[in-house]
Amino acid sequence: MTSPATFTQAHISYAAVVPMLVIFGAAMVGVLVEAFVPRAMRYWTQLGVTFAGLVASFLTLVLISRNNKGITAADAVVIDGPALMLQGTILVLSVLAVMLMAERFDTRSADAFTQSGASVPGSPMETNAVRLGATSTEVFPLVLFSVGGMMLFVAAGDLLVMFIALEVLSLPLYILTGLARRRRLLSQEASLKYFLLGAFSSAFFLFGSALVFGATGSIKFGEIADAVGKVNGRDDILIPGMLLVAVGLLFKIGAVPFHTWTPDVYQGAPSPVSGFMATTVKVAGFGAMLRLFYVALEGLSWNWQPVIAIVAVLTMVVGAVFAVTQTDMKRLLAYSSISHAGFLLVGVVALNKTGLSGTMFYLVAYSFTTLAAFGMVPLVRSAGSEATHLSQWAGLGKTSPILAATFSFLLLGFAGIPLTSGFTAKFALFSGAVGHGATWLVVIAMLMSAVTAFVYIRIIVLMYFSDPTGDTHVLFPSALTGISVTVGALATLVLGVAPAPLLNLAQHSSLFLR
Amino acid sequence: MSDFPWLTTLGVIPLVGAAVVALLPKGATRNVRPIALAFSLLTLVVGIVAATQFKTSGDNPQFQLAETHSWIPQFGVSYAVGVDGMALSLILMSLVLVPISLLAAWNDIPEGGRRQQSYFALLLVLETFMVGVFAATDVFLFYVFFEAMLIPVYFLIGMFGGPRRQYAAVKFLLFSLFGGLIMLVAVIALYQQGPGGDHGFLVNSLTGLHMSESTERLLFVGFFIAFAIKAPMWPVHTWLPDAASEAKPAVAVLLVGVLDKVGTFGMIRFCLQLFPDASKWATPVVIILAVISIIYAAIAAIGQNDMMRLIAYTSVSHFGLIVLGIFAVTQTSVIGSQLYMVNHGITTAALFLFAGFLIMRGKSKNITDYGGWQRTTPVLAGVSLVAGLSALSLPGLNSFISEFLVLIGTFERYPVAAGISVVAVVLAALYILLMYKNIFTGPKQQLVAAPDGTLAMAGVNGQGGRPSTGVTKTLFDEPDTDIADIPAEAKVRGSAIRDLDVREKTVAGVLIAIMLFLGFFPKPALDLLKPAVRDTLQHVNVHDPAPHAGVTTEGSSK
């Protein structure tokens, strides 16, 4: 195509990438707001900027990008059906997640975040900051940067852009994880752990990219795919390269054996951030993985499918079995998210159009339910902080019937009971796998579904069939949390009863460009 | 008139009733029970009208009163309902049992209020699912109802049951979910064997498929495990005694009498119809499991002290007979099984509800805590005896005809299995009559604490003396009961143990009337079922030219 000697200026189709530009622009504005707007006005200003950015980005996505699909920026960015669908999903989820993060209850700053992230926990400096009414409004531009990274991640057209996007989405998350208002040491520990392990996995990804480049002579997915068919005798660097790249991505989605950070980080991070990570990051991670395996490495499917299948089995089993032993709600949700990642990997293994649309549908369905569940965790309080121990949730069915009913419904959604989105999603996902012949994987997935169902049902038992104990009480949320949780629960119901429109969208969006 | 969506209407009425009951304002909660009962009676009336639209003579399609709408075209799922004789008879049975159970459950939640609202609303929701699960003619839709039904039952057991209700509810749910999830894999795989398309999940589209032998067998096993758990058959029956024992009697009635029928119903509708060759392949194993169920559960029933568990075990035994008849696949045995499903529903309802009446008075589920109650409560003793005789298949009562049909039908093909199963008739007489003897006959018991502490009333008065009892509040410690609701009890409140009141007599009278009717004049039911049986046998023989389903042919495959 292009001769290596001459420099050709990359053509960028701005119409295709405008949603990302809007997000990054809004994030920049957010940084400026942080610098120049008086403290008292920052919260509302930041909230306005963030929502405006997310909504504008979504509108441009639907109105402009959708009609300008294509490969652009010298093959670095691919705006195709899956990219647009996942970007849209990420944006919608981010709006809901930001609503949760902005929840203030009756205080003057976002309740989940510390007022002074830079101070040592318990130090005079922190006390001072609290007394002066400091706020952590920087979380909003951080979220926007992360969202921008995710949008690029699912649209990356070569390994380097994918790596950059991976870093852009990860770095803000490391910071967000460490900003919890309560139990700050735990939060900071989680942040450090996430950062270190994340850095390792990034290194794996980069090293793998180098090997793949060495074997195929290109970092572009399309050219890698072509080369995989032609190159002979370089499997000894191509296969390790492929596996190392996969490690980087498997880490992000929390697949076993790269999952150990998940429970610690989800537990330590502020609950809305955990919800944000459990949903959008997973969407982005699976989007990138689907593109890598379906576009670039499709020719190697004989090599990666068994590996991913084994990882899927391990992820499902470990996630489900460890979820049984958890006593902390956030850790339990973390292990549950691990087992769901395992289910999703079954869809990845399918390697067909049904598997792709099924995976995307599952991602959407699962994310709404998960976000709503994480959004409800901060409402249950004991002694001033979140009551995350399971025993503190006992008897909520009697004391707070609405919260208990909603949460139970979400749990039934996780368990995949019919008439919830969890069921239709499982069906969509596993149809692809059964069609591919991976029925044994689906059987294991179903057995593990039964195990996770036990976990979810145990919580329902606790809330409904046990008597309330201790000083657990439930805060009445503002409209922000209210809307967010309601949307999540409604999506769980609607996608369970009338999934046809979204399935349609997923099926029409399941064609990768290369 | 025939275009009217009868079955959808049947499903919607109880759902509306549930919503009304659940949303009643605080001041109107005293109307919860009448409203719930009214809705269930309305459903019954509509159901009877719908049944008159059903044609039993002439050449009809397999499913009548059918409605088909596209639901999730991407999956090939339709909202498709319709009934054949078997489905209609089971729906009618459910519609009869719900108001009876509601009436029997009148005082289950004595404290009233929110809990009572939830209880009756859940029962009505359950009725919707029961209609749906029998009426669904789309495999996916059936599965949706099959699984969704677990949730109201789970809450009914878990929130309103006896002391070990949590354990029982979770066990019930896990067993059912396990079977259901295995079945889901088979459901997905089945669709991919079928013609596909927007209506690819319709039972009619999936009947008579040609698939490889191993695929068909695996799919059969996937479906059968779920139905065997549901039915329940040995060795996956263990959840039933726990669930039935911990649930309120009315819930136990719907659980054992109706929900478990989904298992045997599914065996006929799905296992036999969709996988005829695999069914033949599996028949020897199924027959053996059925015979073990019949004998084992009957012996286990004899050993029970908890009368609710005893009744649950009798059901396991009877379900074994039903399965035996289904898989013997002769015209006589299948029609016997289908009739047995209806009869068993009525008989079990009577056993559970009468036992519930007794437990309400004696405050213990243990048979040894009773004795001589015939003198105190002669009417209760009488109706219990009739129900018991029906369970042991006394001629003249409903179960006899169906059990007889199953046994002679099975004997044509599997004489050994039928021969062994006949022993269950004797065992049935043992467990029923022993229970009756220990509870109702003998000397009248003291109503106050006896020195040796073994008597029923002694257990009540001693501190913590009734560990196995599910009844925490009864008529004795409930002075606030609405007098208008139970005038007979109010008059003699707390004085002594009273016999059945008007409400309970109504329940008993209706049930016994049905038993006698079906016992002496089963023709309407048999007419309804005959075409369904013909269809079933046709499906099974689709790939099998050998005419060994004929009634006159001597079975030789054993």
C-alpha cells in the first residue's frame, strides 16, 4: 500500500472520531475548571461539564459517527459496528456511574470520595482539609479521561493504539481507586495493588505486541491477520506474543489466573468507582479482546481457542466457588463479576457472529444490573460507614422493603432467572457457543450458574428470612442515585421481557471492519 | 368466539388480582382474602367457559385455543399458547385447587397486614405461572414459566413456612435451578437442531426432527433430568419432603399437586414428543427408577412420623406410578398416567389440607402426638379417612381408576415392573391406615399436659416443647381473628378443640365431591384426554413402524 520511504500524512475522518474528541475535550475543560473555578462552585460546574460531555458525545455518536463508519487515522482507529455499540454502551453506563459518584446525601461534597486525597489518612492535614471544606471534584475529569480511553480501546486498529488506550483508561482508575472517603488505608492499598499489577500486565501486553510485530511485521490488526496466514516458521514468537497480549487483556477483565486484584480493588475502591470498573472496564476490555481475537488473530483460532476455553473454565469455577465463601458484599460482587467474565469468555470462544452479538448483549445486560447493585451498596450504612458485611444486610426485607426488593431483583438477574435480563443474556451468549460446538463449556457454565445462584439466593435469604440485627440503617438517596439505580433495575426487567430491539441492534452491529 | 385469547386471559386475571392484593392501601387490608378468593374464582369460571370451547370430537389440531405472536424473533421465540386435553385438564385442576387452597389458607397469616398481602399476592402470581407453564406451546416460553415459577414458591416457603423453612426453600430452589440450567443447555441445542427461524421454538416446529442418535439422547437426558427433579423421582426427590413439610399446607398443595406435575407433563410433552427414539432408548432405566421410586417412597412413607413428610413420600411413590405409565407407552398406561396427574392433584390437596386442619388444632406435625381424635373431631376424621382411602386407591374414589389403568397398561409391556409396582398398593394401605389409626382412633387424649409429656397438648404447654412444629400461631393464641370470618371458631374460642367450621367443611366437601365424581364417572376426563394420548402415541411411533402400542398386542420387549 504505502512505500516505507515516503511519509504520508494520515487522513483522519473527524466525523468518525468526534465522540472521543468531545470526551477528551470535556475532560480538558474539567481540568481547567479544577484550576480556576472557586471551590464552592466546582461541584456543580464539574457535574455540568461531565454530563454535557457525556451526553454530547453520545449524541455525536448516534447522529454523526454512526453514518461515518470506517477505518481512519492511518488504520489506527476503526469505527465499525461493534466499536460504536460498545462506545455507546460505555457512554450510557458512564452517565449512570457519574450519577452514583456525585451522590452527596446530606453533605456538601461527593459522599464516596475523600475530601483530600493527597493527605495522609488521619493526619492534621486531612483534618484541616475537611474543616476548610475541600472537595475531590477532580474525580469527574478523571472519569472522563478514563471513558475516553475506553472508547479508544474498543476502536483501536493496531496494537500500539490499543496499548495507549489501555494506559489512558487505566491510570485514572488507579487514582480513583485510592480516593475512598472511609477506610482510606484499605483504599490506598487497593490503589497501589491495582497500579502495580496493572503496570505488570501492561508490560506483558507491550512485550507481546513486540513479539507479534516481530513475527508478522506489522502492528495493524488487518495486516497481522493477513500475515498470520502467510508467515511460516515463526510460530515460536507469534504464539507467545499472542498469549502475552492476551494476558494484558485478561488482566483487565479480571479473568483467572489474573484476577487476584479484583476483590481487593473492588472492596477498597469507593463503591461507585467499583461499579464503574466492574461495568465499563469490562465492556471495554471485552471489546478490545473481541477485536484482537476476531480480527487480528482469527487465523490462529486453533491456538487461542483452547487457551481461552481453559481460562473461561477456570474463571467461571474460581469466581463461582470463591463467591460462596465471601462475607463482604463488595468482595462477593467482585467474585460474581469474575464468574460473569468467565461466562463472557465462553462467548468469545464461540468465534462467530452469534457469539459476538451475544457477548455484546450480555455485556450490556450484565453492566446495567451490576451498576445498579453497586449503586445500592452505599445506601446501607452502619456506624457512619458502608455496611458491607453480609450479616449487616440481614432483615433488610423488613426494615427497607423497597431496597431489599430491588436488590433481590438485581440478584435474580445475576442468577439468570427468566424474565430478567440475566436470562436472555445467558441465552444469547450461550446460543453462540452451542452453535460452535463448545457445548461442554456451556454445560460447565450452567453448573457454575447454579453455584452462583446459591450465592445470590443466600443474600435474598438473609434479607428476607432473617431478622434485622445491629444498627444497620438505609440512607434515603437523592435523585442522582435514585435515577441511576432505577434505570439499572428497569433495564434488567425490560431486557428480560422485551430484548428484541437490543438484540437486533447487537446483531446489526456485529461486523468488524478490517 | 374461538379467536378470543382464552388462555392469555386465564393467565392475566390472577396477575391482576395479585397486583390489586399487593397494592391495597393499609386501611383496606381486611379485604385481602376475599379479593384474592374472588379473583381465583373468576379465573376458574373463565377457565370453565374456555373449556367449553375445547373440541374433543372430530379432527382437531394438537393444540386448541391457540395464540401465537412473535416475541423475540432473534431467538426464534414466540409467545405461543394452546392446550391439548392433557394441558387443559391440568389447567382446570390448577384452577380448582387455587381457590380451595386460598380458602384453606384463610388463617395462615393471622397477623394480617403486609405479610398477608404478600402471601396471597404470591399465591395468585403462582396461579398465573401455572396456567402459563401448562399452556405454553413454545419450548422457550415453557422454560421461562418453568423457571420463573420457582421464585414465588421460593418466597412462599421461605417467608411463610415452618422453623426449617430457609433450609427447605434454598434446597428446593437449588435442586430446581440445577435441573433447569441443565435443561437450558438442551433447550438451546434443541433449537439449533430445529428448523430455526422466527418461530423455531414452537413445539410443532420441533416435533419429528431428524437428529443424530447421540444428539437426541443427550438432549433427552438434558430435559429428563430437569423433569425428574421436578416430578420428583428417586434419587433426586429429597427436596420434596423438606419443602412440603416446611411449607404451609396450602403452599404444599400447589407445590406437590400442581408444580410437580410439570415434571410428568414435560415428560409427555417434551421427552416423548420431541425425542421419541431417545425415549425408547432410555425406557429401561426410567422404568427401573420409577419402580424404585414407587417402592422406596412407599416404604419411606411408612417410616415417617411427620405427617406432612409422609404425604410427600406418598406423592413420590405416586409420581413413580405416573412415570411408569408414561414410559410404558401403551394406550392404557398413558391415559392412566394423564388421569392420575389430575387425580393425584385432588387427592394430595385433600391429604395436605386435612392434615393442615389437624395440625392447626393439635399444633404438632408428629403423628405420635395424636391419638383418639376421632372422638373430638369426628368430621375431620371422616374426611381424612376418605382422602386417605382415595390415596390408597379404593374403588369408587378417583385414584383407583387411574392407578388401575396405569398398572394394566404397564403390564401389557413390562409385566415384571407392573408386578413389583402392585406391591405399592399394599404399602399404600399400610401407610395410610397406620396414620389414620395412630391419629384418629384409640382412646381420647388429655387436653392438658400429661405427666409423661408425650401427649399432644402436653407438648404445646411445655416450654419449647414443639420443636418440629411449623405452626407458630394458631387459633388458640389468636384472639384478634376477625369474627365475621370464622364465626364458628369465635364462639368457642380457646375452650376446646373444635371440629371443622363452615369454611373448612366447604374445602373438604368440594374436594370429596370431586373425588367421588371422578371415581364414579371419569368419562368426561377420559374423553378430554383420549385425543391427547392418541397424539402422544403417534409422536412416539413416528420413527417406529412396529405397532407394539396396540392394546391387544402382548408386550414382548421385556
